Amino acid sequence: MSWREEPEAARIIVALDCAPDEALDLGEQLAGHARWIKIGMTLYYAVGPAIVRQFHKLGFRVFLDLKLHDIPHQVSGAAASLARAGADLITVHADGGVDMMTSAMKGVKRGAEEAGLAVPAVCGITVLTSMDDAALASIGVPDAPLVQVKRLATLARESGLNGVVCSPQEAAAMRDLLGEDAMIVTPGVRPAGAALGDQSRVATPAEAFAAGASHLVIGRPITRAENPVEAFEDIVASL
């Protein structure tokens, strides 16, 4: 099934950037409500591939957000490993270049074939949602975030990736650039009134979907809520 055939509620990804016991407890609470969860470095580095299988057993699709970035040979091998682990979506840094991203695509296809699993989608990280103009300038990128996001998204498209990760503020431009079928995954999504935390370029869930996002990544407004299920359902109702 294409993501375009799924309701918006099924395209909210809950970010579980926490310790394993807490993550599994949250997963058990959210099972049957959320369809996707995100496993990032904090959780994956603590427990490894087994955590993917645990969340699959709870009925979730797994966005394994490890932001691969290395020489093409290493990224190919890492992508194959993540595909064998059962990831449904993985990420690579688009600023690693076309050769690196192309190698990632080859890696996921090889790993999925070896494991007899579906090939995971691969999205290119453009500009982290914690970064603003000043942060980009400090690493030698003189352009505004939107300019850099477009540049990297073009490379991701040339590499055959399924889409990109960007802030909701660039979602509309990415939809115009990449077309109607591309995955546009947007962290930096905050319900109205929620604390921004370390995010700089944000929007509400309704704004992000309206701008063209295919999937929203929402973490602390759900996982730090007194009642995570209620917080998730409130976000769904706001759509």
C-alpha cells in the first residue's frame, strides 16, 4: 500500500528517544493507536537489532533513524544490516553525496533479499531541524536552510532515494520539487502550545500535513505527556 492511501493518523511517527524499558512500556501503551515508531541512536545503540523485532511484534512499523554517513562501502554494509534487521524506513545524510546514497540503496536491496524481507524505504537527511541560519553559517554553509535543503534533496532524488527528511517549513517546497509520491518526513512538529525543546524550525501537525508532509515525527509532546495515548489521540483529533 502506498503511503498516499493511508489516513493521516497512520502517518504519525512516535519518536522513542529513551531507554529500552521506557521505550517498550510506551510501545505497549501506544500499540493499536500509533502505527509507526522511530528508533534513533539512543535506543538502537543500547540494544541493537532485537529492538526492531520487539516493536514489530507489537504491531508497529519501524523507522530506524540512524542517519548513516560514511564512505560508500561502509554505508552499503550498514544499510544491508538495517534491512536484515527488519527496518521499514532508514535514513542517510544527503550531504554524504550521490555515491554514498546510491550505495545505501544497493545495500538495503541486498540485505532485504538475503533476509527475505521487504526492501525498506530510504530517506535523505537534509538540514537538521535543530539548525537555523546561524548554525549553518558556523559550519561553512552560507545559505538559508531552504536553499541547502533543496540542494540536498536534488542529490537524494538523483540517487534514487524514496524521499527526504526536512523541517515542516520546507515541506511545501519539497513536495513541489520531488513530486506527489515522494516521502517527506518532517520532525520538528509540535502541537500548538507545546515546548519547542531543541527544535528551531517547527510547525503544528495540521500545518505540516497541509504543507505536503507525508509523515510527521513527534516525540516528547507524546512520550513525556502524563498520558501518552491521550496525547497521541489529541493530536489525531487536531487534524
